[in-house]
Amino acid sequence: KRRKRFCAQEAAQARDGECAGRGRETRAGAGAGRKKEAERGGRGPGPCVWIFPCGALLLAFLCRAPQRGFEVSFLDVGQGDGSFIRTSEGVTCFVDGGSTDVSGVGTYRILPFLKSKGVRKVDYWLLSHLDEDHVRGFYEVLAAGYPVGAVVAAQYGVRDEAWERLTDTLAACGVPLLPVCAGDVMQLQNSREAGGRDGVEPRAADRANMRGTECACISFLAPGDHQAGTDDRNAASLVFLFEEPGFRALWTGDIGADEEARLLAGAERFDTLSFGTGPLPAVDVYKAAHHGSDGSNSAEFLRAAAPRLSVVSCAAKNRYGHPGAAAMARIRAAGGRVLCTMDCGQVKITKRGGKFSVKTAQHF
């Protein structure tokens, strides 16, 4: 028995020595290998070395702090519409969000844009009307579970299967619907404080008070009750004016020349929308109606708006002929700068030190 134990101990010691020898040889071989690699100019650390720093950078990007300050951006969504508003106080809005030629526009363009800005919730999502080129991406954003405070839509919009889909989806997602009409004025505040209709103040005195403060507001110019029962989604588009001290921008959805003439004639004018210069004030930014269609953007309407910057959202190749050559000529004749997302990509307007600047995607 003693002999067997002795032999077992000898065998174990031999194995330990052999392993130690192999370890020394391995370390020596590795050292020689590193020396030779260094002499060759080396390839640097292996891929595993980069896992931790790359993961840390990705986590920092995904969890980045929300950006602050005024911004209006018109996204490049191809043949469609999608724009972002952030007031100086940090209230966020998104307008429309759809495309007929960009697949997954909400998933692959709108959501990445919002996350890149650190926007954790859109306070107000405004829908001009419910055509797919204006809402397809919006539904993708909702399906992804992205927080939306309230959806703003026309009270006198078309009541069809698209409207039923909207109301059913919002009910299922628990997102409140805020119907508005011509004459309503919405003070932009956090949607959790708005609690629905309370966010709209259709009183002239309130609007006058807003103008004397630093508060941003949205004035709704159309549609009015004359559109009740219509089946023309474009004609019943939500038209609104966004105002912040020193800045005005006009969104017109897909209205045509007839609706533009009605606005100029003051048919939709209410006491709550007294601009002092007529039914339509001069604006800094004009979101061209109906993707720059020849059937919209009339010379009379453009003269009244007198935009310093006009933005046309459309795809380079589309079956509708947007933007129309005649419409573009009228927009240019109105003066100011003209930018098309099909040419320059996203358009971003920011403010610093009381001065506004415009950048396109090529200069970000």
C-alpha cells in the first residue's frame, strides 16, 4: 500500500512538472510571438479588446441626455411629410410622419431621429390628415411603444376608415386625441398638464397674453365647420401657424388653391386669430402645400405669407410630378430661400443668441 501511494505521488508530481513546463513554454512562445509581431509592425489588440469601449460608447449614445433649445427640422422621408418642433422651453411636437416610397420610414428614419435628439417623449403629435404619406411612420412609432403625450387632429376632418383606424389605435395605446378646428389656439405646454381639451384656448384675450410672453403657441387656421361631412382629405387638411418670440412658421398640409383662397378671404377667420395684418401674417418659414404641387401654392397665397424660407418635402422620383415646375416658379417669385428635401436632405432651423440659422443634411 505504501508503495502504491508513493507511486501515485510520483505520478502526480510528474504531471504537475509537465504542466508547469508546458506553461513556461507557452508563455515563452507567446512572448516570442509578441516580440516577432512587434518587429513586423504588429496588428494591435484583438477584437475582444474593443468590446468594452465600443459597448460603452453605444450605451452612452442610446442613453444620451435630451437636447435643449429651439429647433424646427424637416426630415427627408422621401415622398411624404415629417417635421419636428422643439420650443425654447423644451416642448416637443411632431407633424405628420409618413412616406409612400420609404419602407419602414417610422422605424428607420423617424425613431432614429428622435432618439438621436434624446427625445424620450413627443408631447404633441399633429396630423394634418390621414393619407399614408403623412401617417404611415406615425403608426410604426406607436407600434414600437414610443411615448406620445397627445395626438392633435382636425375636428372637421374626413370621417372614414382611416379615421376609425386612428381612433381605435389611440384608444388601444391609451393616447388622448385632441380635436381642433379653425379659431383654436393651443399654448404649448407639457401634455400631462394639458389633459386633453384644456390645452386649447380659443379666446382672443388668451392669445394676446401669449404673445406678450415667452410661451410658444399654435394657431389653427383650418379646417372650419364648412368642411364637416367632406370626403376630401386634402381639402380638410389641418392648417396651422406655429409662433415663438421672433419666429413664425406655417404648415398647410395638402390643401389646394381653393382652400388657400378661402383663407385669404377670411372665411376661416375668427376673433381669436386677429393678426392685425389680415387673415394671414408674414412668416419666416413656409412648409409648401401638397409637396409643391402645381394645384397648390398660389401666387396670391405666397404673396400674403411672404416666407423667408420655403421647404418642399418630396422624393426625387415620384409618380405625382412633385414638385410642380409652375409651383416652384411661384414659390421662388415670392422671394426668400427655397429648399427641397429631395435635393438637400433634412433641413434644420436652430436659434442661438436670438439669431436663427438654417442647415441642411450636407452641413450637419
